[in-house]
Amino acid sequence: MKRTGEFVLSIIGVSIAMISLIIGIITTVYVSTVDLTEVIEDSLGPDMEMAATDMEMTLQLFNVLVWVGIVSLSLALLGGLIAIILLKKGNVKAAGILFIITGILTIFHLWPLIFFIIPGIMCLARKPRFISTEEVEADNRLG
């Protein structure tokens, strides 16, 4: 049975995960090279002051969230590629389960989540069409 829909959706999911991963890495590099404390103080202006500890905690939280996103997208990229290989080899049930697990790993990223969960459900829900003996005999007579 052709699995074109699952294959296309999973390729889109892997592509979006890769683009998001690249953006996350660029963000991490930018955040580590720029002194964000000065940037935040300049953007708040003289009227609004933020305590140094609050600012430091906010920046640490942002850094942790970016790293969680990078790790989750890396695992999603790896899981999506393995699931595509399994799908191409014909191991549809394992590919569907891996797509769903990969979608759960990308819980913080909406579009890769959608493009991994839907093919996972399609792999598990679509049943192969069985060909009757009459159809086989008709094909043999035609061709």
C-alpha cells in the first residue's frame, strides 16, 4: 500500500524541525555573545527598573527554555528520520508509533507536533487493502 500522505507529512515535519533547530542554535549563539542585561535595561528606559536578580533569573529561564527546545528538536529530527526509514522499508506500525513518540517530544513546537502526530495516526489507522482472487485473475487476463 502506498503511504504517500504519511511520507509527505513526515518530510514536512522533519523540515520544519530542522529549520526550528537552526533558529534555536542561532538564538543560543546570539544570546551567549550579547550582553542582554544592557539590552533589557536600555529597552526598559530610566523609569522602569528591574532588580538585577530578577533580570538574571529571567535570562537564565530563557536560556534553559532555548536549550530544552534545541534538545527536543534534535530528538524529533532523529526520531522523524528513523520513522521515515521504517516507513519506506514497510514497517508501518513501528513507524507510526515512532511518529507519535516524536510528536510528543516536540510538545513545545506546534508545527512539528502536528506534522508528526498526523502521520503517526495515519500509519496506525489505515489498513492495507486486501486484493481478492477475482481482481488478481482480472489483472492477469488484462496484462
